[in-house]
Amino acid sequence: MLTRKSGLSCIFTSQTFYLNFSLFITKRLIGARKKAFSAFIMRISILATTISVAVMIISLSFINGFQQVIADKIFGFWGHIRIQHFEPVRSTIAEETPIIRDLQTEKSVTKNQNVSSISAYATKSAILNIHGTIEGVLMKGVNGKYPFKNIDRFLTKGHWPTFKDSTWTDEIVLSEFTANQLGASIGQSVIIYFIQEDGSAPKTRKLKIVGLFKTGIDVYDRVYAIGDMKLIQKLNGWNEDQIGGYEVSLKEPSSMEFDANEIYAGLPDGLNALTLKDLSPEIFDWLNLQDTNKYIMIVVMTVVALINLITCLIILLLERTSMIAILKALGSGNFQIQKIFITYGIWISGIGVGLGTFLGLGLCYFQQYTKFIKLNEEAYYVDHAPVVIHYMDIVMIVVGTIAVSALILFIPSFISRKISPAKALRFK
């Protein structure tokens, strides 16, 4: 007599057999003869999945690196937020309307825990002259408290200006582009003509070139020179408390818009707080456009991998028609047979994803250390393809590819339901 305990034991045993049977058949298919046509298609499918995953990883890492490096360069040279006189319409390279330097304002800004530094600055248009060769610049005047550590990486030769307590310094740092245009070098003197807003004759000074910088950002290298803010104050007739504005650097730029609004709320009337994204929208719009390219690449590569995987499974199903018919004749259910081919497809996908991840990360690390992929810096703002690997992106690619593959594989596996044992075995 069948007891309840023995009945449960039989059910458990049958379920175990059900699972082991599907796995057993799958292993047999994987280890099938190497010369079979399906084996060749399987290798092609694995190769396609490998390439697709590798391309997704490389594309994401390169685009992330490109966006981060360009943004870091922009933020390094001009900070994340600028505080200046409120003007609805104003060019980003125009001279500032002076504001009053106020310790209370500075304390209010530094209360924000994300602020790493705040420094005063002023700009003034000028023309440089060396032996009759002239070049226009916008001189960015700073003082001894300026956080030069943020732009040290841009200094290619010499040093930053050495500031004096009692008077202005006669030292200036030019971009490599401007120096090349002038045929100038470190140690040379340059005559600088400061343009006056009232149309009067330019004021002339003789400055010494003590350093050269290169940001790789065309709009900065072609326009800016760095000197002493005291000189600009003197030329404009400002007192010591008058400045062009404040440059604010943040610890974490991701909350830049929020921090700008918080800082603006604590400013006196007449002042404005603008992010670099507000001041240079064309550059950041261009960078954001790379996200579109990234998503298109991911979709295309995923579709390629899935099409190859589905094709492989359909060919395997057609090649194994007789096997499916025999299994059905012996009592195997449709879902049990579907499970065999879905497991087989996931195995192919898993191998391809694993190899693709290894290949993609390997090439990314190789680029990080060798920088073998070079770029035109004038066009791309960097001289090599930068790489930033976000491991969460890698996990999402791996998990997402396998998960989508598993769901899509149900479609071709339904072909096995249409196979009739009687018809299939009749023509065997």
C-alpha cells in the first residue's frame, strides 16, 4: 500500500529526474560531434555574443571617460559655479561688471559642505605684442589665494605667477597656442595693451612670460592668459574690494545645479550664481549627445547578439527534429523539451558574455596604461581616447544580456511544440 511518505518520495524523485533529464540532454548536445553543422553555428553565435558584449563595454568605458575628462578640464580651469553681477544677457568672455568683495558672502558660500574652494577673479581684454606680432587674449586675473592645484595639470612649462603683497606682479602665463602664435618662450618680455571700455587709448604694460599652459579645450587655449588681479583692478580704477566675481569649486559636481540654487539663495541682491553648464551650454550639450550614441550602440549590439543566438537555436532545433520526436514518443512534455534548448541557449550566451567581458575589460585596461588610441586634440579636446570603467555598468551589461537572452530564447523554443513525433519519425 502506498503511504503518504512514499508518495512524497516518489514526487520528489520524479521532479529530480525531470530536472536532471533536461540537464543531461543539454550536456549531450553541448558535447555533440564537433563536425556537426550546428557546432559551427554555435561557435559563430558565441563569437557574435563575445564581440557584442566587448563592444558594449568598450563603448561605455570610452564614452564615460570622454565625458569625465572633458568635464574635469572645464571645471578645473573655471570651477563649477561662478558668482557675478546679475546680467540677463552677457557673453561668457566679456569683462565683468565689478562686485564688492564681501566676507559675509564668502562665509555664506562656504557653509555649503560640498564647496571645496571659493576664489576671487577678474578678466580684462588685452592685445599682446612681441616684435610686431600681435595676439588678442582675455587676461584672467587671480590672487595668491587662488587654488592653483586645480590647474597644475595644465601647466606644461615654467610656473604660475608669483604674487606680491604690496603691489601687482609683472608676471604672466600664456597658453601654448598663444605663445606659438607670437613665437614667444618663457623668460621673454611681452608688451600688453589693455583695451579700455570708454574707447580711450589702450593702457600699456610690460610683462614677463613665466609659464605656459595647455588645457586642450580650444576655447580656453585660444582666449585666456593668467595674470595678477591687482593689475586689472589698477587698470580699471577699482579699489581693493572690487572684483569681477567668485569662482567656486565643488567636491562632488553631480549636485552642481542644487548647490548653485542653494548658494544663490544666500547671496545679496544683484548677484547671480551660474553653473559652468549654464555658461558653456554648447560644450555640455555636445557631451550629453554622447549618451545618445552610447544607447544606440548598446541597442544595436544587443540586437546583433540576440539575432545570432536565435538563429543558432533554430538551426539546432531543426537539426534535432528526430531527437525531439523520440523524446516526445517516450513521454517527454513540451516544456521539458523547451527547457533543454533554452538551457543550451543560455549556455552559449554565458560563454559569449564571459569571453566578451574578459576581452572588453582587457582592451580597456590596455588603453588605460598604453594610450595607444590617439585622437586629434583640436577636435576632441583630448590627445588620446580616455577610459573610465564603471563596474556597475559592466554588471548591468552582463546580467542584462543573459536575462534578455533567456527571455528571447522562449520564442524559437516554441518550434519544438509544433514537431509531431509521427511525422518526424516517418521520414527518418
